Amino acid sequence: MTVSTAHTGPRAWTAQQAAQDTGWVQRLSEEEVQGFREALIHARATGKDILQLEQADFPLPAASRDALVRAVATTQDRWGMCLVKGFPTDEWTEAECRLAYWGMSLYMGVGRTQNRASQCINDVRDEGADYKVKGGRGYNTNAGLDFHQDSCDVVALLCRRTAKTGGKSKVISSIALRDKVQQLRPDLIPVLQQPWFHSYQGTQDPSQPPFYRCPIFGDDPQHFSARTNRKNTVAAQRDFPEVPRLTARQEEALDLLDQLMPSDELCYSMELERGDLQLLNNYVILHSRTPFEDFEQPDLKRHLLRLWLSVPHSQPLPAQWEEYYGDVRAGAVRGGVRGSSITQEFLDYEKRQAAVMGMPMRPWAPVVRKEEMAELLAA
């Protein structure tokens, strides 16, 4: 059953509703797929590095371009997510998948850097790393992940290969999560709207402190937003003694979230198949992953490509989120983690791409510097 509604913005949903209303799932037509094939051939012939590419270097016909625009628009409405099926990843080498994926992004938004190496496209695959350690990130492990959101308007995952077993994607509506907390423990809503300290896990710019403050639930009555990752909250407590200790009520709030998020009522699970593109609105969707077992052969191992995107028509964010996102204006270029290896080539790209997408962008500067945070905590 597909329910068609006018644009109202993202709203709460349950696992049962996500299963019954499949309007968030889209399948590419052969015409749309052929457009991506031909654009890749053109992009490959240019010989350009990805940050040098422009839309003219990845020329999509209207049908293929509209499929991407429609997918991004779906994340800003309905359930806040979209699954696009049918990209011809089996026909492409790893390098070709990377090139094609970046070419697609030129029609969706502005890519953001994602790690301490300031990379703007990441490989999600097991590289033997650890998850719940100092500086640990989930994308290069085979671990099951805490429910969390990524640091951008929309996270996009293109599936090249699946695991031998496991690795199922799990998503929940953070709006529905807020509503459930309001129903069960309304006294904890103000606690979740207070500033919380979270670790950057080493992904900050050298001028920034190694942790930041951000509420778990936003307090804007019109544009709800949530940001939580218990691993990073715990890491701030573990690694930085200067960070204020969690109160008993904060611990109680985190425990309640951990109880509610994986519940059958809220949590919807999906298998990402080869050629699937999953897009999630990080302000209204929290996601997780089950642990997985990989194949022994390198050419068969689970592999997804991840983009963090700033997108046009994104919602405004609460003022308290500026410390982390840098800009809270609707539709602005924001988010990502700065890392320590930003290049002039990336700065040129994001300025050029912001202009193409018609998105306002401020020159980057830390909202809070290390010295300022030290003074605030000392006071």
C-alpha cells in the first residue's frame, strides 16, 4: 500500500507504517539506469579527479537527474528516508562506482568531509578496526552499531556488495522516539533538550576542542531534530575529565532511549541489496546496523560507499546546534567533520558546488575554539 500526501515535512512513523507505506522506496527505470551508464562513460573520459568534476562532466539526462532530485526531496518529507533500487553497480569496478557515485552527488547537494583525514567519500567495510574504543568509528568495523545519526543533512549509502551474513540496516523515526518519551516520561524531555557533551572521536579541526555540546532533542516546536550516539557521549566522559559528569537523570534518559530505540514498535529493519542507494534525513531518522560476518575472498567482502551531503531545502536547526554544524540556516551548507587535512581543492569544490545548488555558505571558522572551551569549563 502506498499513501500519497501533499508535502507536510517529515513526521513520526512506526515500524509497521514503514512496512505498509512503501512510498519511500523507488525503483529506477531502464531509461534512468542508462543515463547513469552514459554519464559515467563521459566522466571517465575527462580524466578528472572527483573534486574537479562538475555537472557537465557527468551529464545526466532529465529522467536520471529527476530520479536523484526526487530521492533527496523524499528525505525532507514523509518518513524522512528514501531507498532507490537498481543502480548497475555489478557492471562497474570499484573505481567506476566511486566516480559514478560522486557524479550523482553533483545533482543532490554539497559533499561534506567525514573523518580525521578529511575525506569526502568513505568506504564502509570491515578493515579490522574497533568500534567502542578511543577514536573508534563504526564504518571500518564489522560491529553492530549504536543507534546514531551522521553529521550532515542527508547520509547516502550505495551498496556494492553485501556480507555473508548480517549487516542489516535498522532505522527509527526520532520524532516517534520523542513522542514515546513524552508519553512515558515527560519529565525527561527537558533533560534531553539540555546541552550534552559528546566526543569528536578525533575528527575535529586542530583549532577545535576534542568534544562539543549539543542537545539530544531539539526544542524547535516546528522543525524537530535529534542527535544522539551513546558511544560518543560515553567517550566524552571516559576520555576528558574536564567534561562535566553525567547526572543521574541524564543516565536515566539514555537508558530509556536504549530501551525504546530497538523496540519492535519503533525499529524498522531492511536488507540493503547490491545497487541500492539509501538516503536518510539525519535530523529525523536514527540508524543502526547489525553485526556481520564477511566472506573470506576480498572481492566478495561487504562494501558500501558513503556520502555526507548538505542538501537544498533542508530544515533550520536549533540555535544550540550551531556549535557542531556551523550554520543553522535552512538550506545552508553545513555539517561534516573538519578533520585535519582539508585541501584547497576541496574548498574550491564546495564553493563552486554551493553556487550550483543555490545554497548559502559561510567561510568555515570554529564556533568555539579550544581555548574558549577551556575557559568556559574552568568558569
